[in-house]
Amino acid sequence: MTEISYRLPQRRVLSTALPGPRSQELAARRKAAVAAGVGSTAPVYAADADGGVIVDVDGNSLIDLAAGIAVTNVGASHPKVVAAVRDQIERFAHTCFMVTPYEAYIQVCEELSALTPGDHEKRSVLFNSGAEAVENAIKVARLATGRTAVVAFDHAYHGRTNLTMALTAKSMPYKSHFGPFAPEVYRMPMSYPFRDGGLDGVAAAREAISRIEKQIGADSVAAIIIEPIQGEGGFIVPAAGFLPTLVEWARANGVVFIADEVQTGFARTGEWFACDHEGVVPDIITMAKGIAGGMPLSAITGRADLLDAVHAGGLGGTYGGNPVACAAALAAIEAIRDHDLPARAKHIGEVAMARFTALAQEIPAIGDVRGRGAMLALEFVRPGTTEPDAALTAAIAKRCLEQGVITLTCGTFGNVIRLLPPLVISDELLDVARTVLWTAKGEHAN
């Protein structure tokens, strides 16, 4: 395993109050130029980033527990990715694979065939964003099956385009007043161990299947799409058996099972993909975020018979599989292997989970601690209940930022803090971040 080295000092430095004066200047310029509908979690503006830190324009060095929403798994400026991007951009930035193809696109698809679950024959297509990948996975499933209905789940997040908004469960801020949405999307109950009365995974899946059969009919369903661990919905880890039971039913009924691994993929959960934890082999898997070290790239990989069923020209896009992004992806995959980042993610999860479980025993407002690998969450509630406490969650996240630690909130009820550090973050930075989180939660939740 190659040791991780850093370009920037891996330490927290607070030179100013946050946001600093330069960030405040940029915020004023932003207000006059950027649409108000674009939000930002932290009111600080990045100037540099490496490993587990983001340095802002005022010289503050903040601990990054967001990784650009699970994008910079190998860090924001890994030397392999930087070198690959520099080399490719010096040769050519774009030709469009649909016009003049190039080898790097093929190489990425070959890697995805090898890395994704299952040893069956596979095909891949490259796009730009997670939402694009999801849309195209649905297109493939509908064409290949000749059916139209698509099943999604409570608490799901699949994107911001019209179809993916229909698949997404949470209204505000993603769907509110943006309709009407794409038709033939049906929502079923998700396994949510903290909130579904201890229902085991098999029983929860059978409940969803019963509703599918009664409300839609199996022979009308083109696809089931699900995040193996839900992201924006609250880092919900379904009970054991939920996913395999759904897959078994889908196989028996000719339904395409789509695993949306946009956030969970590329070593984030301690395996290359979250499906690997239960041996689930999807018919199609969607990927983005951690695939290319920060460059915009997404993909679908699936059964050869499904993807090859689409007519020539039916899949693609001008920028899909851009050569610079492909070069970055190949370098990022190499870095994940070199540093054994699945093992690193497991280590991060083991250490953090032990600390947060101990904290939950002290603070009744922490209703649940969950996650896998370096995809961890704490759900906050009114003590003694399961009533969500979004105000407390926001206050804790705000206090963490004031102390130089960037965190993200999520969840259907806005009451979950999610932790998504770059997988290359040092143990020392993690210790500092955990101490800040411990203090912030103690200040607000006693």
C-alpha cells in the first residue's frame, strides 16, 4: 500500500473569524451575480485544498468532513489526478466520443466492468452527472423491458432533473414548485431501522413488494431504483436482507434492479461499492461523485444484454466521457488501489463509530448513530422520542463551522449530520474534528 503524502499542511488554522473579510467581499459580489437559488453550506470561499483540509481566501485552514459531497475521496488535488489532467489537457480537451473516439473512454469502461459487482458480461456508458446517469439507466430499463413503471423509495434522492426529481422523495428544496414531474414513478416504503419499529429487512422488503404488486402490477414495472445506503435522505442503512429480497423478486419478475451508487461508490463505505456488503449484484449500477477525483464524470454499468438493446445513437451526450475527466478517473481509480482506500474507509468508520456511539450514550438528543465506512451519520431528536430536531442539528453544524470543521446536514426531516471526509484524511485531523464535534454536540444537546 502506497503511503499518502500531502502538499498542504494537514492542520486546522483559524486566522480570522468565519467568514473572513475576503470571503465576505466575495459573498457581496456573489449576491449581485449568482442566482439566489444556488445555496452553499459554508460561507467561506476556497482558495486551495488537499488531503483533509480546505484553505479559504482568508488563510483559514478548515477540516473537510464533506469531500465535496463524497466527490474528493482521493483528496481535492491528488498528485496522480493532477498529473493525468495536466497531461491530457496538453494533448486535447475534447473531441466528443460520438465524433472522434479515444482510448481513455474505453479504459474507464473496462475498469468499471472489473470493479462493479458481478462477473457477468457488462457494458458501460459515460456521462457528466449523477442525474444524467440515473436518467439513462431508466431509459435503458424501459427500452429493454418494454415497460414504463419505475419504483423508487421513501427518503430517496436521485437528482434535480425532471425525471430524477420525480424519483426524489424530499420536496424542499429539491422539488417544491418545480412540477409537473415525469409520470409512471411510484414510491414505496424504505427500510429505516430507526423509524420503522424494528421491522427486519426481509419483512420490510415483502411489505414494499406487496404494495408494488397491488398498486402497479409486476408485469408493468420496468425498474426498481434504490440507493444501497440512502444519501440525502439521511444516510439510512436498510436492515439486512432488504436489498437481497428486492433483488430476488426483481429477478423473478423481469424487473431491472438499478443500484444508485452515486454517493456510495468508489470505496466510500469500506468496499468499492455499497452493494458489495450484502453480495447484491445489480442489473445496472449508476456512478458519479467519487469516480474522477473531482472532475465531472458519471457512468452506468450493466448487463450487456440490457445496454446493447439500445439502438445506436440512443445513448450519449456532447461532453459525456470527456477525455480530461476520463484521464482523471483512471488516475483516481489507481490512487484508490495504491492507498487501499476501502480499508482506509473501514478504519475511519471503526474509529469514528466507537467515539460517536459513546457520545450518544451521554447525549439523549442523539437518537441514532449509523453508517458504513466513511459514510457516517448522527440523527438528532427530542430526547426520549423519535421527533426530529432540525434546529439542534443546524446549530451543531454552525458551531462546528465556527470552529473550523466543515460538516453537512441531511435527512428528510433535516435532523441528520453526515460525515463524509476524504478517504485520505489523516488520523490526526480526524481526531481534531471528532473533538470539535464532541464539544459542539455537548454544548447544544445536554
